[in-house]
Amino acid sequence: MPDTPLYYIDPTVYEGRPQDVSGRLPKEIRVYDLLDSLHVPYKRADHDALPTIEACHEVNRLLEIDICKNLFLCNAQKTAFYLLMMPGTKKFKTAALSKQIGSSRLSFAGAEYMEQLLDITPGSVSVLGLMNDHENRVRLLIDRDVLENHQYLGCHPCINTSSLKIRTQDLLDVILPAIHHPYTLVDLPRET
């Protein structure tokens, strides 16, 4: 008997927000409200919280996007916070990034900071969480490869039971200006 996945991925790709939002968290609905108010088109896939990178690849195939890592980082003193968007195919090299942004040692920020600053939980890290950072405490860093090689990007609507496909240009030209979060371009090295 073949192994059955322990998660469900709805095979339908939806245009826009769910018609029935009952059972959806307020933070997810706020994302749809923001995107709709900005007239940003998006596609949506619904799924269980995905336990493996292979399961994430299934959603990416469904939405026809490449995987993009979203890492929530902080300095050693926990006084500076960063959201890094980078291709899923690259390895994260702390030293290379620290040098580019002029920060001391970087590490992954704890769940309490995700919740406090972005209203997200581990597994749900998303650039759209910046809409909840009204004091601009989180600095957005985007790897050059994301902008040069990804016409579309995938992100969670602040919850990891849905994934959205958004045009990269809409993120840069519409969403980030509306939520008052500029970005810093970084060049992370590829493995050789």
C-alpha cells in the first residue's frame, strides 16, 4: 500500500480571495482586503500546513512559481530585524549578508518577535506580514536573483494554509509603497 501524504493540497487554483471566509483568521482576511483595495490580482492555493519542502514544491508546481525562502532574522542584540526574500535554491550564508547590510552577527529571530512585529507564526513568514509592521521595525531585504529571475512570487497570506501567486512588479510598485516598506537589494552568493 503506497504511503498517503499526511496533508491535503486542494488541486484547484483560485482567483482572488475565498468566497467563504468563515473559519479564516482575521490576519488572513486583512491580507485579502489589502490586495483587493490595491487592485492587485493574485491566484490562491489552499492546503494544510505543509510539513516538508517536497510538499511546498507541490504547491509551487500548482501555482507555477519557483520557491522563494522568506527568512526572519535579527542581530545579536535583538534590536534590528530583517525579512530576507531569497531563491529557494540558494543557501543562506550569514556572513555574506551581514557584511552587505552592515550588521553584526545575524540569527533567526524568535517566534515571539514574529508574532509581535509581523503578526505571523513560524512556517507562515511572508513579505505580506510587513503590512502589520506599522512602526517599520523590520527591514526588507530582497536578493537580486528574486527580482531578476522571478516574474511571480509565492507568499503566504500571513497563515501557512494558503499560498498566493503575485506578480513581483506588483509587490515592488504597489504593495510595498502602500504599506510604507522600502526594500534593500542584496547579492547572496551561489554555491560553486
